[in-house]
Amino acid sequence: MNKTPEISIVSPIYMAENIAEKLVEAISKSMLELGVSFEIILVDDRSPDNSWPVIKKLSVTHNHVKSIRLSRNFGQHAAIMAGLSQAQGHWIVVMDCDLQDQPKEIKKLYQKALEGYEVVLAKRTQRQDNALKKMSSKVFYKLFNYLAGVKIDNEIANFGIYKNTVIQSVLKLGDAHIFFPLFIRWVGYNQTAIAVEHAARDSGKSTYNLLNLIKLASNTIISFSDKPLRLFLNLGLIISLFSFIGALYVLVQAFRGDIEVMGYSSIFISICFFSGIIITTLGVLGIYLGKAFNQTKNRPIFIIDDTQN
């Protein structure tokens, strides 16, 4: 019977055929220095390159490396959930595969966790990303925090160490749309964050662009918050108030005989304005209904196609 590892390291893999071996070597070195039992779980999110043959071979040559391949590209956060579902460790580390999350920082996270914390998040105080990515990330989280009604630091992503009980709670959530950092925030437990070094990307470029961030933000906000609906309700109430005041003014003017012919322009503008508000509100309602419909389908958030080790 295999001994339960102390730490499981889960890393989603996408377009990483040139990085995977370096990743495994760096993690293995750090864990051997830490002196605890460990396993590495690499999840191929159906990369179009040769990532799967590379990580499959790593599982053959390293008995502590497990490889998982999804049936199609489900996205980074679904790949994380797939890896978490197979992790056996008392503690579970989640980290990206591009080596910007540095394996040497796992020791710092683990030692902090042993002080009595169930979640220790890695705070990237000096992010080694380009200016556009840092700016878009900051804008994304500000907008997200406002609309979703939560507080997530843009310097904190997936990297961190989590007690197995925390991860089991995350796996039970069952949401159709997945956003791992928010899941961690939502389940609670005793959490803290510590500063870590953030490295420049080892090779290649990020597959997250501005369009992907906008899509992620909109899906996550709609899935986790009803604030957009409440904002439109408030907007409708404000418009109704001003419309009522305007109607009273026109009524007084009419009684005084100051209005002889109602203007075509004012009627046309009013119809267009209010029609736009109505259509937009119905569109937001439709999006929420669509998300609710997808949730009721109860489809799996990932499908595992192949495994090694």
C-alpha cells in the first residue's frame, strides 16, 4: 500500500512541451530539499503541441509524477480541478507550469502553513509580467471585486498551499463555471498570504489575452453575483424618478398654456433611450437565465481521457 504523500503539487499544462521537464526537475529538487514525501500531478488541458507525450514520458521516468490528459480543452481552472480530484497529499500546492510560480517558494508556503493555517496564498509583490498584462489584471480584479462583491488581490492567483480538507470542500461546490481563486475565498477556513518571488516566464507567451480576461470576468461575475441585475434595477429607479419629475414639469407647463405642440425630437429621443434600457436589461436577464440553464444540465466540468502512473 502506497504511503499518502505529505504534499501534492498540481500544475495545469498547456503549450508547455519545452517547460514540463524543467518544471518537474525544479519541483523535485525543492521537495527533496524540504525532505517530505510528495507527488507531482500534471494535467494536460489537451494542448495542441507535444505536451502530452512529454509529460507522459516524465511519468515513466519519475515514479512520483502523475500525468492526466483531458478529453478536450476545458480551460485552466477546469484542469486545476481535475488535478485536485486526483491529489492524495495532506497538503496540496497549485501552481502554473510556466515557472513564474517558483517551486523553491513551496518551502516558504509549507512552513507558514505549519503555523496553523489551512490556506497560505502566494502574494506576487513584484510581478514579472509586461505592463499590459499587469494593467489588465489590475483592472480585471477591480471590476470583478466591485461587481462580484468580494475582495481578491490582483497580486494573488492560483499559487498557494491548501490543506486537503479545504480542497475537498472546493471539489464539492459543483458550479458549472469555475474560478479557483474565488472558490478558495468562498470556502473560508483559516487563510493568510505571504510574499513570494515571481519569476519571468521561462519560455513562450501567455495564452491569456485581454479578450480571454474579459470573457473570464463576465462569466465569473454573472455566475457568482447578482449585482449587475441590482445595478440595472437602481438605474431603472433613477430613470423613473427623473421621468416622473419631467412629467410633472410638462404637466404644469401644459396647464399654464406654455406648451402648444409637443416636439418630435423629444419623443424620438425618449423612445430610443428607454428602448435601449429595456433591451439591455432583458439581455442581462437572458444571460442569467442561460447560466442557470447550463447549471441545471449538471454536466461534468472536465473529462479525463488518459492517465499515466
